[in-house]
Amino acid sequence: MQEKRQTYEGLVETARTLRAAGTRIVHCHGVYDLLHVGHIKHLDAARRLGDVLIVTITPDRFVNKGPHRPAFNENLRAEALAALSCVDYVAVNQYPTAVEIIGELRPNVYVKGAVKGQGKRDHTDALTQEEEAVKAAGGELVLTDEETFSSSTLINRFLDVFTPEAKTFLAAFRERFSPETVVGHIQAMRPLKVLTIGETIIDEYVFCDAMGRTNKEAVLVVGENHRERYGGGILAVANHVAGFCDEVGVASALGSADTQEPFVTDWLKPNVVSTFVTVPGGPTMVKRRYVEEYLGKKLFEVYNTKSHVMEAAQETAFLDVLDAMLPAYDVVVVVDYGHGLLTDAIIRRICEKARFLAVNTQTNAGNLGYNFISKYPRADFIAIAEPEVRLEHRDYHGDMARLVVETARRLRCPRMIVTRGKRGCMCYDDRDGVTVVPAFSVKIVDRVGSGDALLSLAAPIAAMGLPVELAGFIGNVAGAEACAMMGNKSSVDAVSLYRHITSLLM
């Protein structure tokens, strides 16, 4: 086994030696997470096509099947493959796909399992690119039909990756929705024109080492290592939506001092059209979080400004922006962070003119007790967190399902999702009542932005008239993707989401 395990560079050299000796090289590549009988049959069939079978595996950092994967790290996966008699050499790839290593190994035969049904493998063009790479290297692609089992199915159903509640939910959900159906609904969002409205926030993360306390006072001292800046607030929501819809707009405001406009415009995706008004008297809001780098734990936060105060001229300018933009969009997503942009007049205008209105209001240190969902006289879909619902009712211990129904009925909103952290979300539909969708997060890096990710996917799904439970499921998967990254460092990626959903529903 030790001789079989090779480094990437060592494997390239071994292949060069084998080719020089006239050896017929067969190459297989994949994740091989939880090696099973289907893999063994596939690899054994591949070995019969040549003299030597080389297997390369996807490294952990590129296993794009959701934050819960791989179930086994790259070293364990390589060790399991090396134990098979049909495998001659094993190495961990350095790239997301096999294209580069095919060019280095130049195998005579590159073997993959046949794709069942229609559509792209793993929602990408990787197989086409790999076939082109094999042909360019003088080899051929062969598809086997040996793999009849699924690692994802076995992991989801027999390993303790998810909570019992999540396993029970997924078992029932699979009976009603196939991976292809769910992904198809998300892909059908593409033509929707979505306008996002809310405050612009710059998230700054200051990564530090904890040094201790000062000598004479009980003051924590940290040593700063480096800083990272991400587009937060409505910028993050717009970018999430822009990964799934072709036409996305942003209506927001920037401060007059230190506007951050170059950063903001660079951060937004190319298919996002932005319009900003300028609010005098302060900078664009920055929320600075100090993080102990080794553990990734937040120490404290600093806001650079209090809530904006919209003067009459700026309010009028923003109303003019909305009058121009609202008629052009199918869906309007309002995220109210409670920092003063969304005045009563602006809220009324949005409620009057939006075709389909999705609303989220958030409670934070700057608006506690002041930013309620009942500010909005109309909404077609609401997505808020449990604390906001409890504040709305001044009810800390009441039954959550009852509070959800009362909130939706009071606001005459037909559909609503309430996020509940590790307990997932509660979904309400005025026809079907309340359903619970569990959380799928198994890797928590940072919870900041997970609710925005849920809203960004759930709102268009709700606008399409699909079941709110489906919106909750898709939103929770998007939230799990967001929890696995630091803050709003990047937006939810479509291919990653499709693979994650497919993995869950296998």
C-alpha cells in the first residue's frame, strides 16, 4: 500500500516512466467518499482495460457536495483505494477537476461511470472538458455501467452526518421531490427580474491573536494579524440572487463621507444594476468584527456610524428611484436592517407598487425594540428570525407555531418562513398550515449572512407559486452553504447548491 500511495508530482513521474516502457495506462478520477461495492466493480472493470490502473481523488477543499462532505478526508479515501488489488497507484489531485492531471498523466484510457438520465454530470461541463483533455493527450474516454450504488445515499442514510430530525425529514421529502425536480425549480428562477432594497453595509473582519489582559486594568489585548472586507447588507443579498437570476437591481444609499463607492460597485456581480442615493452627515456603514483567528471566534463588534437619518430631499430622491425601478421588476426583496433608510413613506411606496413583495426585518444592536415586521402594511412573503417574531408579540415563551400563524394572519401575508438557528425553519402557508424544515448545517464557520442567503433563494421560489416547504428546504440548504464561509466573503454558488441538494436527496 505504501508503494501505491504517491504524491501528485511522484505520480506524474511514475506515469512518465510507465509510458516510456510501453505500458497501457488506465486512469480513473473521483471523490470516492465512502468506498462501496459500486466503486469496486467500476474500478475492476477499468483495470481490465489496460496494464496499470491509476486512481486520483478530488482533494477535500474541492469536494463540492455541501459542507457535510467529504465524510472521509482525502488521506483516508486514498488509503481505502490503495487497499484494492485492482488499483496500482493512488494520488490526491491538486485541482478541482481531472483536466490538469489528465494532461500530466496522458493515460491511454480515461474511465468514468456512465451518466444516468439526461443533463450534465454534477451540473457542470467537467466531463466534456475531461474528454477533450484525454483526446488531446492521445487517449480515449470509456464509460462503464458498473457503478450502481451512491456514496451520497449511503452516507445520508447510514452515517450520523445529520440529526434524527433531518434524516426523518429528508426521507419523507425524497418521496415527493427528486433532486432533478428541485434543481429544475431553481433553474427556472433565471428569467425573473429581482429588485433588492435595503441598507448597504461593509463587513470588515479584523483577525487577531489574543495576547491577554493589560497589567493594571481588566482590558483584553489582541494583536492584529490582517483584515478582510466583504460586501454585506443588501450587497450580499443582491449577489446571492444574481447567481440564480439574470437581471438583478439594487436600490440603496451610501454615506456622503467615506462613501466606499468604488468597493461597493466592484463587489457587486456584473449582472447587478445599482442605484444609490447619498445620505449626508456620515459615512457608509461599516460593521467591524474582531475575530480571534485560531478559533475563529468573534470578540466584539464596532459600528462606525449610528442609523442614517433620511432628510426630506434624500427621501424624495429615493422615492423617485423606486418609482423608476419598481415597475421593471417581477420580484422585490426588501431587507430592512433598521438603520434608517426605509422610512414610512418609502415603505408605503414599496408596498403600493411592488408586484410581488418579500420582506425581511432584522433586529440588531442598533435598533433593538424598534424594527418590527408590522411596519409593512403588505407583504406577499415574509422571512424573519424567531427573535423578531417574539418581539413582535412581546412573547418570549409562547408556542412558536401559534405565533407564526398569528403574525401571518395579522399582516395578511399568505406565506412566511421563520428561521430558528439549529432548529431549522418553520414554514407557513395559508392553505397548508405550518411545516418544519430542519437545519442542514454541519460545518459552522460564521452564522452572519445565513438568513440573507435563505431569503435570497426562498423569495423567488415563493414568487413562482411553489410550496413554501420547498422554499424553506432550498433556503435552508443555501443557509448551510453560507454558514460554511466567513461572513459574506462570497455568495452562494449555483453549482455548489445544486450538488449539495443532489447529495441530500440521494
